[in-house]
Amino acid sequence: MHLSSFSSVALVAVVMIGCGGASPPATPPLPPLLAFSDVAQRAGLGDFRHENGGEGRFWFPEQMGAGGGFVDYDGDGWEDVVLVGGGRLSPTGPGAVAALRLFRNDRDGLFTEVTNEVGLAAVRAYGTGLAAADYDNDGDQDLYLTALGENLLFRNDPDSLGSGARIFVEVGQQAGVAGPAAAWGSSALFFDADRDGWLDLYVAGYAAWSLATDIDCFRTGGEADYCPPATYGSDASYFYRNNGDGTFTEQTARAGLAGSPGKSLAVAEWDFNEDGWPDFVVVNDGEPDLLYLNDGDGTFTEQGVKSGIALGEHGEARAGMGVDIGVVDTTGRPSIFVGNFSSEMIGVYRQERGGWFVDRAAASRIGQPSLSTLAFGVLLFDADLDTDLDLYVANGHVYLDPLDGAAYRQPPHLFINAGDGTFTDTADSIGGVFQQPMVARAVAAADYDRDGDVDLLVTENDGPVHLLRNDSRGGGVLRVRLEGRAGNRDALGAHVTALTATARQTRHLRTGSGYLSQSEKVLTFGLDAAPQVDTLLVRWPNGDMERYTGLPAGHEVHLVEGEGLVTRTALPVNRAVAHVAR
Amino acid sequence: MPAVGGLDAPLLYWDLRSMNDRHDNAKDAGRRFMPGLLLVLALVVAGCGSRGDSLSSTEQARREADPQAVAFLLNAQQAYEAGFYPDALMLADSAAHHAPALADVPFLRGRILTAMRQYEPARAAYEAVLKLDPDYPGVYLNLGNSAYLRGEPREALALYRKERGAAETAAYLTQLGRAYADLGEADSARSAFERALAADSTNPTAYLWFGQLYEDAGDFDEALRYSRKGLALSPNNLNYTYVVGVQLLRNGDLAGAEAMLRKAAEGMPGHYAAHYNLGQALNGLGRADEGARILARADTLLGHQKEITRWENLLATNSHEPMLWVNYGTALRAAGRLGEAVEALTIAHALKPEWMELQNNIANLLLERGDTTAALQRYEVLLRTDPTQPDVWLNLGTVYALAGNYDAARSAWETALQYDPEHAEAKRYLSQLPRSARTP
């Protein structure tokens, strides 16, 4: 639970005035400004371990996974946890690994595994990434698992007994989004590319690897090691257009999305030219990154090099891993954050006038600290609820003994924004879990305990999962849950601006981003000391605008397209309030 | 830390060469002053000065060295400088035969093998130096440089820290700073660069890398201050011009960046990064059409770069394969990077000395980049080995003609016809000579 700084100051003032010279009564100490606790074990996620399928043969896919995230699969307003289990790469590998494991949020800080109850226990796949959205507009969250091999789409259905429980039915092939059997999907993005109200799907393809084509690689001294990505060709990425009847049609080439450089690992959506049509960025490993601008006619035009986001400072293609996009300064213009390899800076590309981007990695003060780490998941969130977006970076190497001097297990970065787009890495000073070296991959965000601040879920390759509960003091907060009507039910593509007396914040509701991960779809606006959001502007995916005023801090609001504010729930939420809200 | 723009692999090599050049200049002086020849040679090879009043084992060995060994060593050094690595190695072996206790000999072997990018044999040579003289100056510096070139800054740093004899030179301290910077130890890097500039305030490389450190830290004002100082010390250095241009671009000075980057791109037409950043500057200035043209050129150069990188990756673990070096050199030549192409073919030839055609190709490349003296030297060596090669006579004649020595050109082309009377190009070249040169 957090207190707003406004309340904290008032509390301290009262204590000082009221007590005079007498001994002050015992008061609970204020929580630290920034504090996170790893509560995975005690929350019920402790027995999860990702299985990378390694058998000592240094197979290329071993080091890349795995994903996970937050999905409210039962629609109770409490974010549940979905984790990609991994699996085996050869017939002699581990055979009993569930492709996906689902942990239901018990609304009391604990999770209960329900993988079996929801019909996922018997699913086997060498999974990589996770995306979740209501692709069939029936009001619940469906799951998409990218994999080495066919991708899987799990439609979320009520169980046949009418008990209210949920069951996932795999419909990847039936829906036309399984992709080729010999493929390697990484991150996926649900978005309404053509704004017809039905969510389309972009699936990033990584490398053309199979056991049959595996190549043995060695270090200079002759020791076996993982091959560099350049050893293998690129796997194709795919674009699937939603037909509105539960099926999709593959239209990658028709949409102008075929033939670009590949080895794609992450994808993030934003409307860069503010024409209402969703654009997106694709991050590639060792190839130029891509910026697809939506032409509004079912096609996209690639502008990565021209816009300046494709390459590093000297025009070099870097080893891109994860991506996120957000407005992090007072210019109002978005910046693209790209996690790169060790000895490469995290890319920070801010859009300038005319659609051109400038790399502000060094100027943002993010670049230099990121040189010694290999950044996979990157995630923008307001860690301290002070009105600006901070950056969490999930680090971990792919080589057990990196030549460039980096470590295999690495602590994360937490770059705190000064409000002007310059950052300070505070991970070391926070200590605790932020000093813990990990082989981290995905990071996802959600307020899983509904206390108003944003918590994190971090996966490790061939390791455990970490649930980082945000115990920071923090400022005030407004959380915004959107529900579409005219457009897609998830309201993906909605653009929301919150104005207070001192700050203007922008959020874009979307899937994708990060690395192989799925974050919650509720938007969090940190308000610092502001008592309310004076004006909240919502641009729905179809372009309609709605305006809300005087939304008080410390609440979560549920806004439905065309219907307005449906519920307003005080934070932190207790079980009874949550029940009423639904 | 990413490489200073344009100071990437090729420039890094250049950079190390520049350090060697400083030593080599000193040695040239030594050759002119014969009385001090042996001592000066030793200093040059080691790259360092004397270590105090007491004689080291190497200094003692130098005093006692067989004069024939010294002569072999001098000749080996000369062959090494001229890029005749097989000859240099043979001469070093001869020197070792006459003076097995002289650590200067394996040290030179280490340098030759490093120039041939044969890092493991080079390491063995340096270890042989340490067995003879554990305090030999420059060994750990060179071992560290090899590790740095392999992309192992931590290993490089560990080796640099063992260096004693050359530890306060600007070149050493600059390398030390780069290794620290690569490992994210910015404070140590800053200290090393400050000491480098204290040791030699006219060292442009130290200024440039110090500027890079500030750039990485996001302090563009300081970055530009240092980079401009470096450029002022070496105003014709196009790589430094490029670095300043990129820093101006990152700092938002698009017009200033354009001017610098245009100069760099025009001066280095094969420089992909200069074209790429010039295109970005033009786009930022709103000159999209011009930017698109430059970026298209950059795209072409990028294709070359990918081919170059492909061979570099293969060479990283197969540097003993001469054919890979030939392919690498071919890719470099296609990108217009002729100096590096010469280096690649020189290594290929060193690995397979009997491959005489390579000598001819190296000479042709030298000619292509305008180094007629070196080309002439190569052709003459070839003809000493086998004077019946009409193509080499043809090329030799071309060198003479380019120098305006038409009589010598006529003589060379006529010799080519003597060995191949139907040699069409020799006939054609002869017919194009000025009349006076054609009819003696």
C-alpha cells in the first residue's frame, strides 16, 4: 500500500504540532521512496521453474526464453499470472513440462495454480512468448503462445457446466494463426490494424533453427558455446487479419510486411504520426530494427532507416531484444526504448518534428550504465507514481562466460526519470532484489494486489519467476480500465491523456512491448501530490473522443466506450469492494 | 563502450599502428645514428626506455649479442615495416640462432605475428620473451592489445595492469582507458585518459577517446570540447572529423553535423557510417530527398559492410586460412577500403608465401591507392623472384608511366612483350606513350 506524498506530509505535520515536548507516540515509519519485494515464493509462484530444454549441447533456442505476464483470465478485475513453461528440444529432453501454467489471483496477495482446471495441463510445446487479448470480442481474455514450432491460440470459453469457471480451448490451426510447423515465433502483438473492431495479429519470427540444422560453435579456445545469431538465417514474421468470425487470414505480403530484415524478437505499437492508424516497431537481433507506418489502406510502409530508429550511432545493426514506447519528457513526443546486447547501449529514440528520431541514449543517461548488461525485457512504468515514466530493464546474458567482460547473471536496471527524459539508475541503491543477479528475460507490469502502484513479474531463463511487489511510498494514482464497444472490446489502440495542474501524461493501450511478455491492460497514471486528474481525454480506437473531468486520486475508474464512467473503485481494493465493482 | 565512430575495427587497428609508428619513428632515428644503433634498436623494439641504472637481463644480452644477430634483427625489423612478414620471420629466426638469449628477438616475432593476426602464436612468442626477461617492457601492453582486438576488454585490462615498462606512456594509458570504458568503469577510464594527456598533451587519440567517454555519459559539451581538441591536433584526420560530426548530430546541431559529416563522407567514399549519419542529418534538416540519396549510398556501402563482416566472423576463429584473408581483402577492396585490403592480402601472402600472385595483387592495390613507391618495391621483388612474368612487367611499366618516367615504362612494357609478344595491353600501353618515349 502506498500513501500519497500529500497525505504523508499532512500526517507528519499533525504529529509534530500535537505532541509538543512530550515523547512522540509510536508512528509507523514511512515506506521508503522506492522499494520492491520479491514475493513470488510466498505468493504461490515458488514452485515454477522455466525449463529451457538444454542437454549440454548448446542448442541455440535454449537461451532465448521465456515469456510470461499478467492476464485477468476470469474477468474478476484481479490480474492472474500466466507463465511460459518451456519444454524439450529433443526426444530425450524433459517431457512433462506444461507449455503454459496459469496461476489465479486469490485477491489476497496469493495465487493458486489452476493450469489443470482451465485445461492447459496437457499442452506441450516449446513455448517462447505470450500475448493476450479478446480476439473474438466475447468479453474475455484469450491467450496466444508463440513457440518453436506451431504457435497456439487458446480461446477462453465458459466451462460446459455453466459453473462460471473458464476453460481454454486450443484453436490455433482452426483460427489460421498456428503458422508453419518449422518456425520460431517470438513476441506477438494483437492490434486493430485496419480499425474494423476486430483485433489482428502480428507474430515476430526469430531464427531458422531446428535440431537438424543445428551447428556446433566453439570459442576461440575450442570450448563449445552457443552460436551467434548470424549463424542462422531469419525466420519469417507473419501478419494475420482477423476475419471477425473467429478466424484469421494470413496477409503478411499483402500488407507490405514481408521481405524486411528479420530475426525479430519484440514488437510494440504506437500511433507515431497521430493519424489514428496504429503503427508499430519491430526489434531485430543483429539486423536493422523496423518502423512500420500504417498507410490506412491495409498496407504498411517500412521507415526504419529513414526515420533513424533502425541502427546504432554508427549505422550498425545491433542485437535488439526488447522494446517499449512511451512519452517520457515534456515534449509530448514518444520515445522508443530498445534493449540491446552487452557493449551496446539501450537505444532511446525520441521522435522529433517531421517524423525523424534522434538517439538520446547517452543524453538520457541510460546509455552508459547499460553498456555492461544485456537487456532483454524493457518496460516503462511509473515506479514512484510521480507523473513520469521510469524504465525497468530485465538483464541476463546468453553466454555463460561472455568475452566482453559482462556477467552471465546480471542485476536489473531501474532507471528513474527526473521528469525531463534524463534517468538515474537506482537499482543498486534500492538494493535487495534489485541487486540480485538473474538470467532475466521477460518483464510484465500489473497492479496485481490492487493497491494502486505497479508491480512487476520477471521471468528467468531456465529458472524461477520473480514477483516484485511495489512497496514504494509513491504519490497519488488514477487507474483507468477501458472497455470498447464500437471498436475492439479491449480498446487496444486507445490513446489516453491525463491532465493535472502540473503534469500532462499520455498512455497508449496495447499488447506487445517488452520481451515475450504481456502486461495488464489497465492504465496507471501517477499523480504525485495532485488530488485529482482535472481532465482525462480518451481517444478510442475508432477516433471518437471522450472527456472526463475531476477524477479523484486514489481510484480505479472503468470507462466504457459511449457509456462513460461505469464504476469508480477506491484504492486499495479490498475483496468486498472488488466484488461490488463487478 | 562502443567504438568511437570510424575508430571501429579498422581504425582500432590504425590506432594501434599509430602507437607502433611512434616507436618506429624513434627507430628510424636510430638507424641514422649508427653508433647507438644497437641500443636504439632495442629501445624501439621494446617501445620503451631504459629501466634505471642497473642493467636488465635483456640489456646485458644486448651488450653481449653477436653482431650478426643484430644485423639479422635490423633486417627483420625492416622487412616487418615493409609488410614482408615471411621474410621478417625468417630473419628473426636467424637472429635467434645467433643470439638465443636476446629477448628482443621473440618480442619482434610477437609483433610480426600480431600484425598477421595470428594471436595464439604471437602470445607464445611474447611468453618466450617473458621467460628470457620477465620485466621486458611492452610485452603485457601488446598482449593486452591483442586481447582488446579480440573483443575481450577484461582480459586486456588484466594484461595491461601487469605492464610496467611502458605504463606511463600516453599510448598505454589511452588503451587502458578504453578497456576501462568498455567495462563500464567510467571513473577509472577518466583517470587513465587524464594521465594520458598529462603524459602527452598533444596526443589526439587520447582526446578523441576522452571525448567518447563524455559522450557516453551524455555530456555532449565536454565530449565536443575534447573531440575538437583532438581534431585540431590532427585536422586532416577524416575519422576524427566524422566523430565530431556524429557528436554534433547527437547534440542537435544538425547544420554543424552536416558540414562535418559531408567532409568525412566525401573524403572517405567507402565509409558507410559517415554516409549513414550524413543522411540522418539531412533528414533532420528536412532535406529528405538529399537524405534519401545519401542513405541509398549508405545502403550500398552497408551491403559491402555485411560481406566484410561475414569474412571477419569467419576469420575470428580461422585466421590461419589464407583464402579467407583473400576473400576478406576482396570485400574490402569492393568497399573502397584499399588500405585495409592491402593489409588483408599481405597477411594472406604471409600465410602462404609461395602464392606469388598475391604479391602482384598487393602491388596493384598499392598502386590503386596511389602508393607508387610501395608498389614499385613489390613489383621489383616479384621480378627478382621470377623475371619472366609479363603481367608484372606491364604493371611495373604502369608505375613508371604514372611517375612520368616514360623511358623506364617503355623499357618495362617492351620486356613484357619480350616474354609475351602477343600481350595486347602491353602493345596498347606502348602505343599510348608520348611519341618521344616511344621512339628512342
